[in-house]
Amino acid sequence: MSDAPLLRHLRGERSESEDTSAPVWFMRQAGRSLPEYREARGTTAMLDACVTPALAAEITVQPVRRHRVDAGIFFSDIVVPARLAGLGVEIRRGVGPVFDHPIRIAADVDALPPLGDDYEAALDPIREAVGLTVAELGTTPLIGFAGAPFTVASYMVEGGPSRDHLRTRALMRSEPETWHRLASWVAELSGRFLRAQVLAGASAVQLFDSWVGALGADLYREAVLPHSAEVLGAVADLPIPRIHFGVGAAHLLRPMHEAGATVVGVDHRMRLDEALEILPEGTPVQGNIDPAVLFTSEEVRFAEARAVLAAGAGASGHVVNLGHGVPPETDPQILTDLVAFLHAQR
């Protein structure tokens, strides 16, 4: 599997002399956009599906079967590790992850469960699901997945989704010691979650920081970078690419790379060639077709795809993706056709 085109691009081993197609996968490629997902999950709650090995494996493989993408992304959610650690959290329809008891003061951090042998045992369904998935995927790589400390901790502080993350940002500034203890707990949580996936067979990992674009560069370096580095450091001794992706984070590309990423994902707000001018020379990139083009004409979609390929042509490796995730309203056939188009490009 080490010769899979996607893994070679993630390692920065693209050769200009190769006549190969662009490797591609999509964030949120598994899920509500697929009728087979809705059928397989049925009435099973989202977080229950994530920790049911056979079901999680089936959902992970579904978009690979349908779209012929070059990787599976492990079907999970950024709050799954917190649930496995014993926190009360659910995903409410139309809302998102909601925690029973928000973390607001130092005593709340003191009350977080220790991450000992019980947590390690709770990861067994994840290991089983990854093993089943890898066996089904065959020569197609599996990418492991975890939420970054800022985003996960923000959900915990806010209690659920937030537009401005004011409580979180206030905590970071007013009680930095409390924040660092919380972020460190989340970093260990996510780091062990990632490591379990890799040791069970994942060939790469992605650390996903949904809300990090809300921070300035100085606050990111001081309060977030060390904790993201802890997560990526949990798998740094393993021979796998480490992708780091943040939404609205064009101003954070370099420090996010410094956190220990070997590949940087770029959202649709910045051209890849502009990102390459910011990142250290030789950094592979991932991205960044605007998800909005999925709701336009084929002519517009393919033009966007060609532009993204051209912008990423100077990278040592380029894995095509969306600039964020697949919207649930997406017509699956559009994704299938887009993959076929990308695979036809040399």
C-alpha cells in the first residue's frame, strides 16, 4: 500500500515525469449525502454508529465503493473520544454536539475523568472498526481522524456549537492555567485516539480544527499550538503522513505546520499556490475545491477542479479535496463524476 498514489503525494514524492492522475478524497465523504448511509444507519444514533465496529466500517467504505476515491476517512466524530472517556455528549439533530456539563471553571477541569486503562480499553471498538475497514478497503488507504484540542475544548466550554467562541476565548485569556489543563486533557484524549487507529491499520491521519480560524496568530501560538503538537506527537514515531486542516485558517498555515504536520490542508479561501508561498518549501498540500461548486453546473465544477490542480502543481505532493466538507444536500452522482474527471487529468 505504500505505493498508493495518495500516500506518495502525502509524502511529497510526486514525480514530474509520472503520467498519473490526481489522488482525491473528500472530507465528510461518508454520511448524509449517501442513501446507503441513511439505510445502513437507520435509527442508530450518530455517536452509537461511530462505536459500532461493523457499522462504522461499512459507512467508511461506502464512498470508496461509490465514488472510487483514493482513500477512506474513518467514520467518526470529533467528540467520540470524549464520549469514550465517559463524558455526557450527544449530537442533536440540526444543532450538533452538545455536552451535558460545560467546562467553565477550574473545578470542572479537576472533575474530568483520568485517561488511564479504562480509556485504553474503551478504544477497543475503534481498533476493531479500523481493522474491519482496512480489510475491506484492500489496497485503498485509510486515513485516521481526530478533532484538534482547540475545537474539541471549545465545544466543551461552550457546551455546544458556537459562532464566536466567546466563552472559550475569554477562558484562554482570563484563566490560562485552566485552559492549558483542559487543552492538555483533550490533547491526550485525541492523541491516543489517533494512535489507536494507526496501530490498527490506518495509513495516514488528519487532525481537524474546525473553529481555529476564530483565533489570531499570537493566541494560537501561545494557547493552542503546543496542544496540537502533543496530538500529532502521539503518532510522530510512526511512519505515516500527518495532515493538519483548519477552517478559515489561512493566517495560521505556518504555525499549524509547525505543530508537527507533514501535510497542510488548505480551505477554499486561499489559492494553493499562495499557500505554498507561506509554507516551508517541499510541504505537500491538500485541497481545496470550493464545496459551493457542487451546486453549480458541470462546466463550473470542472473549471474549478482544473484551477485547483494548476494552483497545486508546484507542490511536492497534492491531494485534491474540498475546501471543507461535503454538504449533506450534495447529489452523490456529482461527486462520482468529479472524481472520474480528476482521475482523467494527468
